[in-house]
Amino acid sequence: MVSGGTKMIENFIITYITDYNPYLMEEATAVFNDDGTFNRLRIEEEEYRNLKVKEAQKRAKAHIKEQKGISYKNILTSNTILIDDKTANEYIYSCYTRWSKTDMKYVKCILANYIKELFMNANNKNFINKKKEKHKIDAKYGFYKYGAKFSIVDNDKETTYSCSLLVRNDANGKKYLYDILDIKKINQVSLKEYFQTT
């Protein structure tokens, strides 16, 4: 069951890289718990390492725009979301992004390459009815928040994070990814030390 799930998701990611992502230079694999349940998406980071923040954000925005009109399905709920122009703009220019520290801005840029995989395995869906006046149409029916977990491998260290995917319920009845928020570092492991002791 575990190996079958791993194979499915790894092939799914490889297909995604080939078909939709001309900017992607990283690789990602699915990490599972002992009982076969999904733990996190593990990303090998190379693309954004040497870019300045504005350059990284420009690249991330371009990649999100490449996904415009594509729908992604969540495994647990079977809910689907779409990507549109508002996704790209909010993702890069939101208050959350502007006030984030530099390292978290880089992390968010990396995640722009993995919206599909993050949403596919997201959990803890919560409804949020609170919205601003500007959202009376594009989020007429409120928002949903999904939880997700991922890790980034960079320079022999693996850092694990949690985040929230904010989905808006439009007046047209469709659901769109609005932003990725609440990015928090859980822990960091030195891979060199880990493999020396295991």
C-alpha cells in the first residue's frame, strides 16, 4: 500500500514537472508515515537558491500564471480548486507576503511550484466566513483553509514546515486558491549528522 502510493504520487509529480512547469529545477517526493498515511512533501531546492527576492517572486508569479485555468483535486475531500490571475497577484503582493521575513518569502516562492501537490495532500479543512468588503463577489461564500506539511532540503539540511492554503468561494460557485499563509518552521535536521548516526 505504501509503495503503491509512493509510486503513484512520484509519477504524478514527474508528470506535472514535464507537462506544466518550465521553470522547475527542483525534485520532490512524498514521505509517508509507518502506517502508510501521507506525512509531507519533500522538496529538493535548487532553483531559487541564488536569486534575489524580487527575482524569485517574479519567477514564482510567472509559474502561477502558467497554471491559470488548471484545476487541482484534494484526495481526502474530493474538492477541486482553480488557479486564476487573482491567485498570482495575491500570492506575491498580499499583506502576509509583504510582512514576511526574507527566508519565508523564498519558501513561499518555492511552494509556487508545488500548489498541485500541496493541495492534493492537504487536510484539516476549515470554513471561514469572515471577509472584507472587497471580497463580496470573489469570496461571496467565504473562504476555506486547508493545512499542509512539507520540507525543503538545502545545503545538507532538511527543514520541515506547516502552512495553510486559503481557498475563496467565488460568486460563480467555483473555488480558487487565494494564497498560502501561516508558513511556520517545525524543525530542522542536519542530514549529514542524521546519516552518520543511522
